[in-house]
Amino acid sequence: MSNKKTHTILDIAQIAGVTPGTVSRALNDSPLVNERTRERILKIAKDLNYTPNMVARRLSVGKTFAIGVIVPFFTRPSISERLSGVVSILSNSPYDLVIHNIENTKQRTIGFQDMLLKSRIDGALIISMPILDEDIAYLQETNIPIVFIDRKHPGLSDFDSIISDDIAGGYKATKHLLDLGHRKIGFIGDITEIYTKPANGTDKELNPFQFTSSKDRYKGYLKALVEADIPSNPNYFSEDNHGHIEAKSMAIKMLRLSDPPTAIFAASDTQAFGVIQAAREMELNVPADLSIVGFDDVQAAEFMELTTIRQMLYRSGQQGVKKLLERISGSNSRSHQINIPTEIIIRKTTAPPNGQVKIAA
Amino acid sequence: MSNKKTHTILDIAQIAGVTPGTVSRALNDSPLVNERTRERILKIAKDLNYTPNMVARRLSVGKTFAIGVIVPFFTRPSISERLSGVVSILSNSPYDLVIHNIENTKQRTIGFQDMLLKSRIDGALIISMPILDEDIAYLQETNIPIVFIDRKHPGLSDFDSIISDDIAGGYKATKHLLDLGHRKIGFIGDITEIYTKPANGTDKELNPFQFTSSKDRYKGYLKALVEADIPSNPNYFSEDNHGHIEAKSMAIKMLRLSDPPTAIFAASDTQAFGVIQAAREMELNVPADLSIVGFDDVQAAEFMELTTIRQMLYRSGQQGVKKLLERISGSNSRSHQINIPTEIIIRKTTAPPNGQVKIAA
DNA sequence: GCTTGAAATACAAGCGTTTGTATTATAGCA
DNA sequence: TGCTATAATACAAACGCTTGTATTTCAAGC
């Protein structure tokens, strides 16, 4: 590689016979510089192939021109769809997007501290991250704006957040099944696998974190059941770590019950796919023998013809950054919780139980 | 928000009664500082809740501690799986990951110039980006290390690249179909939708870019056909922009031929899903009436039980950054092209044509 | 012709680190 | 005790830009 030294504002200044300050102003369209000099400077800059040093600029103006996105489990489709939304907005802004993935407790602490505290970003978007009580302190301490997507926590009321109405979504899913005539409806959900510090001697203990979206979707499920006067059956409830593999085994267990459910509502599409796999393995026809509804409406859901609850992942990402950008540019309005509505998308994995004829919608 | 002013190295220095230089050295584990003073300084730093200003550090050191990833079409599952691999490596490095998405020509130029030239990153990973001849100049001009993933171009031999053997993959897919007994095999691929500047008066013209992976997969397809002595039928070839919708219509057109193919090889899983949708719409059974094989082995492929060519997307991302990190830390070895092997994953969308009995593998 | 004010530019400090070099303190040794 | 080598620290420049303030220039107004 050639050792081409990059030019600085000073080089330009010398050639143009002005001071660096003037060059800076010329480059930044300041009205304080004469139109002719500006042109001259611009020409020289072009000839020199000048490219501004962003780092210097950042130090000088005291902004990083970067926004950080903190996500767990980058691999999940719902996360990357949300991310797409974020990216779409940021492409047309002067802000860089820096990503931090967090998959375990250690990374978690580092992630929070590093990103939030080391003045590397002007604002943070925290997506689908379980928030522990002990985190709240960090978050409050930081002066940079933060907005949450898909996360509720009582301590978070100071912050902006974008959430889907999970309870309503869970309700809609279950109601749909109920309307179809199902009475035995299983629920398969996930728990967050973040561990808290050993509280009192125990090695490590699972954090009974109460505000995961899965839990809320379950609440909606329950609500629909009581409304229909159906007692909830503990055998029809199961949760484990997120993933289609886990969901598959939960489903198999549930379907092997002596009195198995005729329908299953899964807390995410990924899990619903696991349930579909279980049905295949057990040679159950979907939807004839088993109805399945998911949650998210991930891209693959369409291919799988999965009935699911759409929650506009892409849009939630967009809304989130927009809000964050607002905050960064100094909006001082009270923090706000934006609710993104859900919608049921009926495809081909749901039908009336067994022999029953499907009633036209 | 409280107006807590963040502390600097100078504050610590004053309290500790030393100079900023010493504090800096203490913080960076320099052996030039006495153990006792270091401890004192560390303590003060902790009490003060000191957090280093990365931007200042970057300016001083002359590194950005960030690596840029330039991707087109963030939404494609194959891209985000590659990205996951990148993220997994970068999580354990001091480097930030900044993402630039490029979806059109304008963003493209800006993206290249901004990222590469404005000293915002120490190195770049360019994934699945069509490279135009005119780009090469920029790329060579930049002094920062670049590695390409999934992109070939004759002008790119100066750079490192990670590629899958698309030709071999296409060959494997087609051979599988051939072995099953198919003789009428369609190919559905994509073209890149990057437009070049109007060359001579024309409004804009599609760049006949020759090195997309789809093209190479087609080459492999062709190779298998000639080997089997089957003349290629132009009606069985179709390409359009990438996407399942486009693939679906191409497939429908192809399947409406008076003598339609009994199998279709799609250049990506997404496109294969489109073909599956077409089959559904035309009430064709897969694989009985139509065999389908995709390419990529995206996560959804498993759920869809799609026979496909696996190309280890995640791993390609990992390899890419690793190589880049090497370069950044100064490896001067000659540029290298790493080939990632492909592998056929036989699932349930392929079978012998029509009545024929499937031969056990 | 002198004053006044606006316009354009120069000057210089500042952003928070790092790092090469100079300086001081300390211990070892003859 | 004086000298030297070494360890520890101080000093100061540098990274490349921005921006508040001071200075100069020049034309308009009286």
C-alpha cells in the first residue's frame, strides 16, 4: 500500500493562504465566509482529495455521531427484522450505527458499561433486553438518551419505550382459537435465560424476571380463557429457553398427554415452527389434528403459512430510532411509551378442531 | 437529567497529585508507573466514576477502534446470518462494529466514500456487494484494509476475500436432481439491481455485472447438464431481481409452459420459497409433481424442509472478520482468497419425477 | 475626511487522550 | 561521599478539528 499521507485542514489552509478556522467554516457552509474564498477552498480540498477526520471532529464538537444498538441474540429473526427498521432510518442520518450483541451475563455488564459510559455513542437503543433491577442504576446514571424497544420494567418509566401490546396479542391469538371451537389450548412460551448474581449462597439462580413479552402473551391467553369460562389447565402450559428445538420438545411432551390439546399458541414464530416440527414428527396433521398460532409474523411465517400475531417488527425499529434521534437533538418532552398495535394474520395452521367444519370468517 | 459533568484524566491527576501523563499510563497498565501510585490512581478513578473518553483516545492513538461492515439489503436472511458470524467475533474484540446498509446507487457512493475515506473505521468488511469497475479506484486508494465476503471481481485480486464455491454448489444441486431422474430442470436466479451511470445518452442502463453468485450457481447447473448430456433449454432459465415474490412469478411462468420442468433449482433459499409458493398456488405437490432445491441453507430452510446447498453463512462472517482483524494488526501476507465449501442438505422438497419410485440414497 | 458598522478573516484556546523526552529522586557501588 | 544507572514522574507536544473573540478591511453615511 502506498503511504499516502492524508491531508488535513491545515494543508488546505496553507495552500489557500487562509487559516484553518476559515477552512473549517468554508467546509461547513458557515455564512461567515466569503463566497469566493469558499469556492477556492472547496476546489483545493477537492484537488487534494481531502477527507475530513471524523474522530477529530467528534472530539471537537463533543458528539460521537454514533448511536448504539444493544441487542441480545442477534440471530433471532425478530431481532434482525427490528434492526432492519433501525438501519433504514439511520441510513439517511449523519449517525453511525454501532451494534453490541449481548448473549451472556458477562457481556451484558461489559456491554452496558462500555457502550453507555465510555462516551462512544450519543444515544442507545436497547432492544428486547431483559433489564435487571441492578441495571437500572447504570441506566439512570448515564446522561445519554436511551430508548427501549420491546421491554417493560417498572423502573423504566423514566425512559422512552416502544412496545407491542403483548397482552392484547395473546388475547387475539387465543380468541381466534376459541372462536374456531377449540377448548383445549396449550401455551408454549419462553423464559429469559439471564442469571442474577448468587443472592445467598446458591450457585446461581434463575432470575424470575417478570416482564418478558412471553409472560404478557400468556396473560392475554389467560384472559381469553377466563372470558370463555374455560379453566386453565397447568398441563397445557410450558416454558423453557427460547428456540425452536426447545419448543419442539415441549410440544411433544404436551401432545403426548393422555388428553392433549387440540391447539397450541406459541409465544413466538420461532417456537411455533418448533411446534410444527413436533407435529410432523408425531404425524399429526396441521391444522386438522392440531392448530398452531405463533407471534411476530417473521418473514418465514408467510412461507410456513403460519397463523400468527403480527407485531410490525420493522416499524418498531423505525419508531425507536426516530424517538431516539428526537431525544438526542434535545427534545425535552416527558418520556413516552409508544404502543404498537398487533394484528392477527390468519393463514393455514389454524382450523376448527378435528371433524368440525370450519365456519367461514 | 442531572448535569453531571464527567470527569477527565486531569481531574484524577489533580487529586492524585500527579500529571495526566502518569494517570494515562497507570490506566493503561504501563510498566513505567510505580505500583503504589497506580493503585492510588485506580482507586481515585473508581471513586470518581471515571470513564475514559474513547473519542479522545482514538484521536490521540490514530485508530478508530471500529470496523465497518458494508452490506446491501440488510433484510435478506442470508445477510443477517453472515452478520451474526461477524458479531460473534467482534464481541470479544476491542473493536466496535459499525454498519452501513446500501440499497441504492446514491447510498452506494456515499457509503463507500464516507465509510472508507473519512477515517471512521480501521477496516472494512464488504459483504455481498456488487462491485463496479468504477469502485475499484476508490478501494485501491483507501489505505485501510478491506476484505470481501461473497464477491468476486477481477479487479479485486489485491484484496482478501471469502467466497463459497458457487459453481460447485450449483453443480451439486443439479447433480442431485439429475440423480433423482429429472431431465427437465429449471433454473431461477437473480440479477443485481445496481445501475451504472448513463454511459452514452441512455437514461440508465442495467449493469451487466458478471460476477454475482447467482451467475456462478448457474454455471454449475450448466456444467452438470452438459455432463449428463442434456441440452440446456432457454425456457428453463429465468432471472429477475432477488426476492420471493419475483421468484414466484418466474416459477409460475415456467410451470405454465406446455412442457414444464419437473424440478427447479433456485439460486437462493428465498427464491426457492417463492417457487414453493408458486407450486402451492398451482396446486402442484412438492416434491411429487415438482422438486425444488435452494441455496444457502438459511434458518427457515429447515422449517420448510427444503433441500438446499448449505454454504455456512455464519462461518463465512467469522472468517471474514478474523482475516480483517489480522490485516489491521499488520499482517503483510499476500492477499488471499478463502474458499468455504458447500454441502448439499437433502430434505423433503426433492424426489424422483412423477410416478418414479425414489431410490434410496 | 472621519466615524461607524458590517463583513471577512486571523488568532488562539479547547476537546481528552497518548507518548517521546526531559527531569528528578533513589539506590547501588566504589 | 560522590558518581552512575535506573526507576518514577513531570513536561509538553501532538492528534485534527471547531468556535468564541479579536482584528482587519472596506464601504456607507455624515
